[in-house]
Amino acid sequence: MAFKKTTHELATLLEEVVSSLRELPDLPLEKLKELCRSELVNTERILPRTDLDELIEEISNSSRAEVESRLNKLTSKNLLELCKKVKIKVGSSKAKANLVKQILWSFFDAKADLDRITSY
């Protein structure tokens, strides 16, 4: 995997990381990890089944850009639940970006691709 960042861009990024770390309270790393984990658990929200049904309806009636924006706001767990509900095969890669891409393809591109293939 090739990276396109230069050493100067990396140095700038590291300076920003150092600045962010200095703004945090001076805590032992174990305590900081614990706080981060609890914060992640508190912010992740699993959508109930009814919300999934509403989301599917919303996807069907919205533009691709609107749907992409909405999907990017969901957690990976929500996206996996959506994929299971509408029977989208996600393969081995369950990264959030790949899930969003698969959902968008399934709802917006699959029919056009199938029509193009069958027209030959």
C-alpha cells in the first residue's frame, strides 16, 4: 500500500496529535483507554428494527447523495444489521466504508449493472 503523504505532512500531523494530547488531562494511559472505551459504548446506538424499516423506506425514496450522507452517520453495527435485513452480501471486509459502498451499490447501481449486462 503506497502512501502519498510527504515527511513534512507527516510532521504536521504529528504536531497536531501532540497538541491534542497536551490538551487532554494528565491521566495514566490505562485510565484514558477506559474512558475512551466507555465513551464509545455510550455513543454507539443500535437502531431498533422499526428504525431499520424506516431507513429502508427512506433509502428507496431518496437520492444517492442523501442516502450516502445518512449511511455515513450510522455505526458499523447498524450498517451490518441493515445489510442482513435487506440480504446484502458483505463478504469478509466489514469496514464501514465498504459497507456503505455495498449498500449504495445494492440500492442504486445493481439494477443498472444488471440491465447493462443483459443488454449484450
